Amino acid sequence: MNEDREYLRICGKRLEIAWLGPAPKDAPTLIFLHEGFGCVDMWHDFPAKLSSATGCGALVYSRLGYGHSPHSEQKATTLKVIADFILSILH
């Protein structure tokens, strides 16, 4: 994946993210939520292809404990935790 990979500090954690395609100020942004064991690298080139085909930007991230994001003290990650992270990234 040819992306601009970054690390954001959200809720006290360093989260691995990758932005692809147009910036959020220039086009709608597709957010790639992955299954339980996923991370930025597991998407391969799909986000870039979809971003290119739609003209939208793309945000891909690694959940806590996966990819290059640190482990979480939480035993389970709920949809609310994921939503809070995504909202933090977008603000």
C-alpha cells in the first residue's frame, strides 16, 4: 500500500493509521473498519484501489493490539470503543 502512514495519540494511546487519496477537506473519506485480527497491512492495496475508483480519501487503521498499535489494557474492544477512536481521528 502506498500511503501516508502516521501515528496518532488518541485517548492516551498511539494508534497506527494510514491516509490514502484526497485529504478529508477535499473529498469524502472512506473509513476501513476491520475484523478482529486486522491491521493496516492486511488490507493490501484494496483501500487505495477503492479510493482511486471513487475519488474519495481513505482512512485505514490498526486496532489497539494489532499492526503497530500498542496493546490495550481492555480485555475486549466494543463497538463503542471503536466508534470513540474513529470520532477522535475525524475531529
